[in-house]
Amino acid sequence: MVHTKSQSVLVSVVVPVYNAERFISTALGSILQERSVSLEIIVVNDGSTDRSLDQVRQFSDPRLRLVENQGQGIAAALNTGLELAQGQFVVRCDADDLYPADRIRQQVWWLSQHPEFGAICGGYAAIDPKGMPIVEFNSSPVGEDITQELCAGFARTHLCTYAIRTEVLRSLNGFRPYFTTGEDIDLQLRLGEVCRVWYQPGVYYHYRLHKSSITHTKGSAEREFFDAIAREFQFQRQTRGQDDLQQGHPPIPPKNTTCRPLTAAEHIQNFLLWRAWCEHQAGQKWLAITTGLRSALIFPSNLGTWKSVVALALKPAQPPMQAPQLAIKPTFRQ
């Protein structure tokens, strides 16, 4: 049911936008399909110079509103949305990604039945620029409390799979603008310090890989720095009560690095190759070879991938078993 001004908002969806004209309409459409939960969608424009805002303005749904962030960065954009949020729960959707049907209702129902938890998250799927599936990351076949692993510095999933109680997010003062990227990892780790977090199996988010995303435009050294410092800050909080950022003397991020980011094609290729080896280990050899060939054709000049495809063909498949867990955490991005 669509809420009116006289009805309370149950869920606030924050959508930060920067030059996402190719994808913003489908992203918003995937959220607006939810009709069983009273929600608002706060689209925060962070200085877009393309036709993103024209795409947003084509929607006449009263649940959607557009606000400005004046190009202050991703953390500030998310905090703008959080400050305006009227819902009891906050979820995030990036402007180039998608929500599965019924995701919001499921998570809100679960949190309403478990008031001892401050947040719930789940698995996600990577998709290509056209929305075709690449691979699913669903790290557990059963639901489980992941609070302790967050406190140990491990973030198993994408922040956009989370539904979080608004009061919990505000108790953390939202996102920290020091993080020009990696603000999602920092928030997840801090979240585990103030509330219990539940992981529910299933795909709760579709994460799109494309050449314009931060993962494929930010230098790898900068992204790796912020991911690592988020974990270092957590260690500092646990051992001495405050981290260097809270004490006012955080390390200076790297500048002018020559390390190029991973291209979208390389990223998709890596995900598909990982999926192929999962299928091979699960005893699905022919499916693994097919996926491996798909991976190789994404970026044909990568000889290492072709060698892996040959290995998939020659190596005997394992007896059917549960697919292995992801050994290296995939790169997240805003």
C-alpha cells in the first residue's frame, strides 16, 4: 500500500546518485514495485552532470523525493538521506543496481519479529551492464547471527543487502566522510559493535558491474587503503576504545597513485571464473566448462583465463558437494 501524508513511513530507501542515467530508472522501478510496505525513497543527487535527474523526475510516484547533496561525496550523500529519513528502518540502493521483488517486506517482517536484532542482511548477485546474472554470493545455507564475525573485522556481504533500524544508524552518526570509498565496510564493522546482526540466506540485492562504477574508476590503491583502514580502525576501537579518526589524526589517504582500477570486463571475468571453479568442485563439470568459456570470452586476451578453462576441462570433477565459500572477498563499491 502506498503511504499518504497521514500514514507513517515504515521504510526509508536512500538512493545516492551520481551520473547514473543509464540505470537509475530501472533501479527506482525495482524499489517502487514494493506495494505491501509503507515506504519513501530519498534520491540524493551528488552533483550529477548527465540526465540522471531527468530520469528521476519522470516518476510521478508520491513515495519518491529528490534532494541535493552538492557533490559532497558518497558518505555525505548517505547522511543527507539518513537525516531526512522518516521510516523505522533504513535500506540503501545504489543508483545502478536492483532490488529483488519482495526483499523489503521480507526483511522488515523479520526485524519486526526479532526486536533483539538491530539489522539483517543477506546474499547478493552480481549482474552485468545488461542485467544478466554473473554469479551469486550467498555465504551460508542457513540463517545465523554474524555479530561476532563483524567484530572480528569480516564483512561477508554488500551493505546494500542490509535493513537497519534507523535509531541504530543514527546512534553511529551515520557514515564517516573521511571514507571517500569503503564507507560501507566501515559502517558494517561499526554496526556489529552496537547491535546484533542477522544473516539470512538468499539473494537480497543485484550488484551491477559496469565501467562507470567507483570500483572501475577509483585507483585500486585508494580502495585497498580504505578497506584496510576500516579494519585497522576497528582493531583500534577494540583495543583502546577509540580509533585514529575519532581522535582526530587519521592517516592521509594515498594520492596520485598509478595503480589502475580493475576494468569492468576483468571484474566480470574474475567473478565468472570463480563461479566456474565452484561448479567444478560441486561436480558440475560441463556447466563449469561452459561458464569458464563465458569468462574467457569476456576478455579474450587474458591467457591466464584460457589456461584455467583448459584446467577445468582436464581436471576430474569432484563428487557432488556444497559449493566452496568465497576465499577472497569480492570488491564492493558504491
